[in-house]
Amino acid sequence: MPRLNAETLAAPPPAVARPSYDRAALEAGIVHLGVGAFQRGHLAAVNEAALHASGDLRWGIAGVSLRSAETRDALAPQDGLYTLALRDVDEAGMPRASLQVIGCLLGVQVAPEDPAAVLARIAHPATRIVSLTVTEKGYCHDPATGALRADHPDVLHDLARPDAPRGTLGFLVSGLRLRQLRGLAPVTLLSLDNLPSNGHLLRGLVLDFAQRVDPQLARWIAEHCSFPCSMVDRIVPRTTDADRAQVNTALGLEDAWPVVGERFLEWVVEDDFAAGRPAWDVGGARFVADARPFETLKLRMVNGAHSALAYLGATAGLDTVDRAVATPALHRYLDRLMSEEIAPTLPALPGLDLDAYRRRLLERFANPALAHRTAQIAMDGSQKLPQRLLGTVRDRLAAGASIDRLALAVAAWLHYLRGVDELGRRHEIQDPLADALAERCTGAERAAAAAEPAHADEARVTVFAAFAPVFGNDLGSNAHFVSAVATQLRALRELGVHKTLADQA
Ligand code: CS2
């Protein structure tokens, strides 16, 4: 099969959309750190629509991979082109996809191969926006407080080697320093990660880091660069070989790394851009003055429910989100978790029908054409739980309201950390704090063995809840929280996922 690239772009069937603007004239106005599936299925899709609609060719994307060369190796022979397959099922339940070749990614640099080239890209006169999808752990922050982890190996490395950084903050701050020194215009730093107040969080971390490099630089950044907050939403699972085979057959060309996602897309972004922006509104983005209420809604409903489903589903041996949500007891649990315990904590959003939002979300999870793996969502729990579940828990505790269903989600994470599911299959705990969590697991079992049998689960939960990077300094000493999670952990251990859910329906 011939490869997808600039020369074969005319070959796919007419139903496959493709760039109609002059790709050769595209400038790299955006530098994007973290060229994973999510960015290629979300930001790039919206940006592509903006390029088509506006014809403003300043906004091509220069991609940067901070770690591996895989994406570059797949896309370089394709001139940066790749296919986005949006999948759902038709009325008869048959999977279908619409295919589009995306052209706005101009190339991918692999940071460890040439960090100076990445800095030069950030400090290029054409660069106006530096956007990021580096996942929660890429921010080198304490997940419970949002503060910079000054002891993080990437932070230590980048402070010592500003000319050859390896972490997100090091690249941003050294790149901005070059811009300042060269008298170039400031840029917008745009976080597209699932973190609360992601723009404010990023601003705080960048300024803290810059302050350690040069207080004058920190002042320049604070005064001139902008850090809009944004809420991003589209389910984009990791691409599988089966996805590749399907896309390639439909295309009649080999695309080494297509991206598969749902049709649904939301992007609410603060209209605060230091050096202009593309017309992303034509591609489905909504510009607002304050994105935070939208972020809270999305992180607590979509991601909170996702994580709950992932830990319960993975523990019960349900490998994909659609299979998990097709289990009636899990479906009912999620519905009630959202309506009874999450929804009452959400800020009012004029015009939002929360019931419809919840129903649509359950339909999105049920999409069988995505095969989103529960194990993928279960990754990096230490970085995800605080904003997905624990903020909601705190609000409920402060209101004196029940937290039983939230506690089940937290207990499911603790249970998942044992590394084995109910079918006896082992799974690796992929988490930047995996070593510390493994120590907690050992400590929890020791504490349980030393406790009265009736208090064993409380002893276990007490050990975990004292882990401040996840639970802060408050939840570990909250007796209500500890006992609610302990009750659910005991049910999971003694009864298993299905019976626990059936008993609580
Ligand atoms: C998921 C998210 O992997 C995860 O943790 O919860 O990637 C989720 O699919 C997206 O945030 C949906 O917008």
C-alpha cells in the first residue's frame, strides 16, 4: 500500500475530507508540546476547521514530543499528514466512521534529540501560541495543592541545564527567556490538560520556575504573556493496530498513526490571547471570559465518572468503557453518582441542562465503536483523583451531604492498586507515584493485620488517606471520609464489584 503523504493526498475516496488550503504557505504560529492522540483529535481538528474557514495561514502547528520519537517516526514520512476517524454507530447499531486527513500539523520535533531546536521554535518570531497536552504528570506539580515540586527530577535537571531542558516547565521558561532576550513579542501559553483552572495552574508553575531562574524574567512573563484557562472534551482512545488496519483499508493508503475519536467535541476557552489567535470558534470552540465553571463541570462529571468506571470496571475484569457501562448495575451507579453526589456541587451555568448533559455522557461512554480501555483511564490515578473526585468529596463534606458513591470510587482506586483484578489477572500500576503507592499498599496491609478484624479496612484507608500528595492534609484526618471509604473497600473486598453495586442500587 502506498503511504499517505503530500503526493498521495488526492488518492483516497472522495468521502475522505482533506486540506484544501495551501499547505506549503502555512506558517507555524502554534508550537504544541505533547503531540499525542488527544491533541491530534481535538486542538488540531478545530484548528483545521479554522484554517479552512478563515484562510488565515499563520496558524500551522509545529509539534514537539517531549519523550519518544514514535509519533515523529510515523508522521515524518507522511509530511505530518494523518487521518482522524470519528466513530459512532448508526440506527441499526452498526459502527461507522467519518474520515478526514488533517493537514495543520507541520512536523514533529523530538525534544531529547535536539532540545536547542525546540527552544529555537518557541523563540521563533512566527510563534504566537505555545499549547500543551502533556498530561497531568507533565506539570511537575503537587497534585493536591498545585504547587511546584521543587524536588522533581525534571525540575532539578532543567534548573541546572537551561540550555538543554527535558521537562515541560524547563522548555517553556528557557524558550520564553530567549524571546525576552531577543526582544520578541510575548506569547500565549495554553494548557489543554484535564487540570482545574489549568491556565492559572500553569501560570503559577511557570512563574515559580522562572523566579528561580531570573526574577526579571518572571516579571516579563507575568506582565506580557497570557495563560487562558480552557475546558477540553473529546474521548480519544489510544490508537490500536485494528484501528490502523480499518483506517488504511478505507483510505486505500498506509497511515502509520491515525487517530480515532468520538464525534462529540467541546472546547471552552478564555479569550485572553497575548498575540492573537485562530478563528477556533468556527471549528466548535466557544470563547468565554471565565472557563472555570465549565472546567469544574467537565472534570467532575466526565472525568470523575470516567475514573469511577475505570477502577470498578477494570477490577471487575471489564476491559472497555462501553462494556463496563453496559453492565446495568454499573450504569445505575454512575447515573446516581452524577445526579445525587456530583451535580449538587456544580456551579450554576446559565442554559445548561444538567440532566441532558448526564444522559448524553452515559451515551458517549456507551459508544461501542471506540473500545476505550478502562486500563488507559486507570493510569496515573494519583494525578487525577484530586480534581476528578476529591474536590467533590470536600464540597459534599462541607455541606454535610452523603459521599457514599464517591467513596466507592475512591475505594475502587485503592482496591485497583493491589494490581490484580477479580478474574485473577495482574495489572501494572502505571503512575508517577507508583513506588510511594506500593509502599502505602504494604503499610496498609500491615496496619490491617495489626487491627481488630472489624477495623481492618479503616486501618487500611487511614494509611492511604494520610498520603498528602493525593489526599491533602485534611481528608486523612476526616473521620467521616475515612469510614465511608473503609465501608466501601470492605464491600469490594468481601463481596466483589457486582455484588457491592447490586446491594447499593
Ligand atoms: C480520560 C480522559 O484517560 C482519561 O483519564 O478520563 O482522557 C477523557 O477521555 C477525556 O478527558 C474526555 O474529554
